[in-house]
Amino acid sequence: MDEFNSKFSDNTVADTQRLKKVSEDLIKRDKVQIKSNGHMVLEDAFSKKSKEEKILYIPLKHDSVRDDMDNSSLAIVFNKDNTLKSFMEYKLIGNDKNYTVDAAVYINGTLSKEQNVKLEAEDFVDSTDEYENITEGDQNAVAKFIQPVKVEAGFWSKFNKCLADKGVAAWAITSLSIVCGAACVGTAGAGCAACLVGAGLLTEGVVTYCLAKVVSK
């Protein structure tokens, strides 16, 4: 996370607005495609910048999906002159009726990973008070859903527990592991942090706090 923060900083409001307009034009010209049929929420978009590139994060919402069950987003990467470099789409939808998570990631319009996971009713609890009142053993049990292959020992378990302590529901954490597992294999470096921010699951502050807490240990 320190590597990500040292490279990227918040972009200006004016430049973010320019990137929004460029993004709309790219989509109209089919240079950027949204594959999951999500609708852009441009007013809630934000951007990061570095010396080499900029990233615009745009929330996506899908028809017939409640806002609190839809954490999808589009991340468009620009060169420093605002020309298109690449784009990633994250589809992250929970269903608190049949207790499933529908997650997918598209890179430059091509499906990279897709998974539908069956969970339990308790995995859709998102109250901080609920998580504060359960035992450490119960919190660690939720971590069984956060085990990407070859990930550094203990990383996802600790990261998951921190998110749970902050009131984040297990279904959202599960989605995060599906789309960012590959980027976070081995370490929580720049690629991992960029995915966690871009996935749009959580506020950037929660991601930053929990990553810093886990990596610093």
C-alpha cells in the first residue's frame, strides 16, 4: 500500500472532470466497453494520478440490483496526456435472498475471471456492532472464503478480519478476493492496492487502513 500511495495521489477536481468527458467519448466510440450491462455513475467517479498515468474509477450500477448489493466499477487508466492506456471492469453483485455473490473482472473488454459463490445468511451482515460482538474465532471463520492460491500466508485472513471489524459484510470481502486475488499473490504491493481501490467494494479509507495495518505487522 505504501508503494501505491507513494506513486499515486488524488487528482484535481478539474482534471477528474476532463477525464470523465474523455471517458464518455471513449465509450461512445466503443474504445472502452462495459461488458456487464452496468450503468456508469459519473457523478461519483474519482481519479488518482502519478507521474506516468492517471486512473479514473467510475461506479457501475445494474438494473434490478439494490445499491447496497452492487459494488461494481470501471477503472480507466490514462497516459499523462489523457489518452487511453487500458481499462478494467469489476462486476461485484451480492444477493441477500439466495446468499450468493456474482463476481467477474474484465480486462480491456475481455473476461479475465468469473465466479458465482454460494454463501450463508450471516455473510450478508454488515453492521459494525454485529462484528464487534462476535468472537475472534467467529471472525476468523469468515476467512475461509478468502484463500486465493499461493497468497502470502496469513495475509487474506488478517485483511479479512480487519474489514469485518470495520463492519464490512463477508459477501463483499469474498468478491474482493475473487477479483483481486491474483494481483495480491505474494505481497500487498502496488498492483494489489490498485485493484482493491478500483474494485469499488469499500471506501478507499477502509482499504488503506486495513492494508496498512496488515502489511505493517
